[in-house]
Amino acid sequence: MSRISDTFLALKGSGRGGFIPFITAGDPDLATTELLIIELGAAGADIIELGVPIQRPGGRRRESFSAHLNARCGNGVTLRDALTCIARAKQQIDVPIILFSYFNPLFAIWREIGWQAKLRRLESTQCSSPI
Amino acid sequence: MPGASSGGGRVGVLQGTMSYVLQDESGQIATTHSISAGLDYASIGPEHAYLHDSGRAEYTYASDAEALEGFALCAELEGIIPALEASHAIMPALRIARELPQDDVVIVNLSGRGDKDVQLVAELPTE
């Protein structure tokens, strides 16, 4: 079982809803994101979803969730930055983190270092799950 | 004949399709521009990627200006208004034709009609 499943089972067992905030890496900067992860964890977040900004959502003519991220985070934050941010925050707080990324940045790392190495890298940051 | 996407990019995944994708080193999809909406995309169809890799097709590109030149030339000489997407093929085809013997036949596949583009072209500033 993953930490995500464990968390939901525990929530169900205790009969309460979960607090699962979503934040965007690099909004407004990575230092703040790291602080937010730590503070949200300390404030009782059951799981934290961390979004990785995407420069170009599915076509510039479309309004989309990703476009919202894009508008707020034009500061060049990458997937690697997000992973580093998670690893640093995890030194201070233990809360399951879901990495919310467009697929291609994950694929780009896979192409570079290999799939197994990528999984190990995610594990090393203690990221519970990528989406 | 795809536009600028056929001139670069590396293997990636965009909107669920693996093909050549214009992207930066971290995998962020590049922003693109083309005067034709159908080519304003950061990737190419995977069949084109396969044909490119297998060596069964060669690809080239055309700028917005060349596409417009091809658009006008085809309308004037042939009485056919090609779509701006297909217009990208005309000037490269002429370049290729100049290198071929007089009796050779060159086929340009006009994959779309340009009625939809006439207003856009008419509204472009004239030089």
C-alpha cells in the first residue's frame, strides 16, 4: 500500500475528511514553496499536492487549469526544482506529497537518466506519488 | 508538409502522443507560432516522425512569408486557393522543381482549401 492509500484508509477509519491542499512550486518563489510545505504539514495537511508549472498548456487559445499556473509562475521553475524543494522540506516535515506534473518533464528526465533511476529519484525525495 | 515543428525538437510526449516535440531541456513544451492555425503546434504527427526516422520521407519547412508567397502564387497561376497549411508546400516545391529535369513531374498535395484563410490574408498589412 502507498502512503496515499494508507492516509485515505486512516481518514476513513477515523471518520473524518482529509485536508489536501494544492500549491504550485515556485509561486511566488521556491523558498516560499518549501516553507508552505512545512507549514501546511505542521498545520495538519493529510496530503499535499505540489503542482509543477507548465509553460504551454494544451494550446494557447484554451483556458485551462495549467494556464492559470502559467500565468502565476512565469519564473522558469522546473520539475527538478520541485523535486529539490520537496527533498528540502521533507527534512523537516513528514507528510505524503503528490507531485502534479505534466508528463513530458517526467519523460524528459526518464530519457536522460532512465526509468528506474527516475523512480529512485522520486523515492529519494520521498515524493509519495506522481500524477 | 508540417511547419517549423519538422525542423527540430526531440522525442517527447504532448497531449498523450509521443513524437518529436519542441521543448526546452527540462521538458517544458515550447511556445510556437505559425500564420496557419493548423501548424501552430509544438509537435508533429507520430506517423511523420516514423517516416522521418525510417528515411522514407524528407521534411523541410517554410516561413510565414514563404507560405503567403505560395498562397498568392497558387491563386494567381492555378486559380486554386490553397489552405495556409498547404501553402507551406508550394515554395519548397518550386525550389525542388528547379533542380529537376524539365520533363519531370512534381506533385504538390494541397491538403486543404484556403477559403477559410482569405479573410486573414486580406487583413494582413501590405508591404
